[in-house]
Amino acid sequence: MSKEIKYYPQGTCSKEMYFVLDNNNIIHEFRVEGGCNGNLKGIRSLIIGMKAEEVIDKLEGTMCRDRGTSCPDQIAKALKKVINK
């Protein structure tokens, strides 16, 4: 059984993130509405097939300008929220 997650990021240009994780927390799908299209397509190609925990370790704390967060940081926050349930 897979988990489908919609997450609404805070403090970024992206408006909605969508994930599909399997029971082992492996990411099978990731899409974003809004944000920097090219950068997020690149991130998508890197994280598909990875365990959520690995993605969190790599992306958490990444900052964009003076926002106090970023799309990669928001990805980590979304995944943490899901796997810590």
C-alpha cells in the first residue's frame, strides 16, 4: 500500500507538493505546483527512488535567500511530517 501526500509549503514560491511513498518510505512520485520549474524537476529526478529519510538528511536546512526556508527544506519538512506519524 502506498501513501499519497499533499503538502502546502510555507515561505516559498511553490504552492503545493505531492508525494507518493511506499511502505518502506521510498519515494515513487513527486510533483510541485509553482516554484522554480527547472530546479524542482532536477530535485524530482534525484529523489525518485530514494528513501524519505535520506532525502530529509540531504535537504533539511537548505535556505533560499532570507526566507528562512526553501523548496528543498519544505520537501524535508513534508517528508518528516509523513514518516513521523
